Amino acid sequence: MSKILKIINPMFKNYIVTCLFCTVCCLSYGQQDHSANHKNYLSDFPIIDMHFHSDWWGAPEVEETLSGFKSQKDRKTYVSESFKYLKKYNIVKAVTDGAFTLEYQKMAPGQIIPAHGSYGTSIDSLRKWFKNGKYKVMGEFEPQYSGISPGDKSLERYYALAEELDVPLGIHVGLGPPGAPYIKGMEKYRMSLSNPLLLEDVLVKHPKMRVYIMHGGWPFLDEMVGLLYAHPQVYIDISVINWVLPRAEFHQYLRRIVEAGFGERIMYGSDEMQWPQSIEVSVENILSAHFLTRQEKEDILYNNAARFLRLSNEEIKKDKSESLSAQ
């Protein structure tokens, strides 16, 4: 792992180790029916990615063995490939965190929505950045990897700030790598902390907080449905589970939430972190879901996020008109 940790800010060290293990190990769980067997699905509407990373870990040719994905030879190629897939799948906006977020924003100011808020970040810094508009979203907020419940009182200051400033907060509630508690540096991770119902008291205390649960709370499906039923302000993203899980497992999870009546609160996210090809699989696993109507697909891929982010009618119209002209 030492080759990977060429980090500008030490705060990213545990985060990046976590993301790499999460992707590499989870993919071993089963991607046997992904990517190569796909038809080439492309949407005819714009897409918003609610979960995108900008980090480059300095580790070329890292291979994910089942899909055959390899990381790029250098950061320049990695950035180029990332934006290539954003363009190919008409991803007009991407909520982006990581070491190079502001660089990405300069490259594509209308496309990149800058995010910050890794657990442990100074509240004073966050307040300053959100008030001056440097960052627009608090996330990826990931206390779970520190063994902290999303309902822990120590997190109150983050939730209070998000509600006070009306800043959307994306919190990691869900899967980590298999065997996470036995991996050095991740000993405090507990799957039990993926239970979305652990957020209930927080939601009652901060009813105006705009929050979305990353990774859809997988594998706690019943609990996720229950939380969405009881708390209508909650949205979810379906990042990572839409490309690391077997397609059948992802589809049954997604289908249950949609059929329970919550299709208008599900948002697309890729959790792209090392392999830009993951964008392709994650989008196509939604577009290939035959149980979804065209409207439901468009809602998940664009409309729900546009509503959650409170995009203006003019901005939505612009996104959709540019999407049509690009076809």
C-alpha cells in the first residue's frame, strides 16, 4: 500500500486505503456478470453522479482481476479517462470530493460540484468553505470506518452545521470490504453500523437537514425501506453497489425500493475512485434494469438528484437541451 499513499493532505490516507480495499475486496464478491457481457446502453437524457472522487493514488496498472479493469499508467491518463466516461454517458454534473477536486472544478466548472467533509475535518474550516461557496456538499462523510455510529453524539456538530447552512450531506452507510475488521487500519469498521435506522434520532433532531445515504444502506434492505417510509426528507445514492455486486443482487435490491414506492428518492452515484470503467458498468446496470420504466430510469439518473440539489428550472432545461443536442 505504500506506493499508493502519495497524498497531499494526510487526512486522505485512511480514506484512500478504505476506498481501495472496499473496491478490490468487494469486487471479489462477484462481478461475474458485468461489463464484457453488456450491451452498450446509453441514455438519451442527462445524468448526475452524486458520488465521484478525484484522487489519484500513484499506483499504475492495478488490476481488478474479475472485470479486468486496470488503473491508468499515470495521473494525466487517469483524469483524461475519467472525463471521457463522464462525457460518454452524458454525466452533466458530478458531486466530487478528493485531493484534486478544485482542479477538476477548474477544468469543468459547470460540471463538477465540489464536496468536502471527510470525518475529522475541522468544523470551522467547513463553515468557512461552505459559506464562501468553495464547497457545495458535505461528503463523503464516513464515520463508520472509525467505528462510530451515524447516530453518535460526537457527530452532532456536523449535522447541525449541515442543517444550519442548508448544505447537502452525503453519509457513508453501507458496505466496506469483506473482512474489514481484520484489515490493518480498519479494525473499527462494523457492518452493524450500516443499519440506516441508526440515523433516526438524528433525522428527528434535524428535520431540515438535506441528507442522502450513500450505498443505499446495503445490505439492510428492510431497514432502508422503513427509514424512507418514516422520513420523507431522506434520499439515497446507489453508488458502488451498482458495479461491485452481482447484477442480480443489485437489481433485486433496487427493485424492492422502487416497488415500495420510493423511486423518486433514489439517486445515481458511481463512487468512481480508481477505475473510470466503473462508470460504464454502474450506468449500464441501471439502464439494463428491465423492471424500470424509462421515466424511472430518468428519475434515478437525473431528476431526483436535480430536485435534491435544488437545481433551477433554467439549469435543468439547459442540461436537458444540451443532452438532446449531443445525441
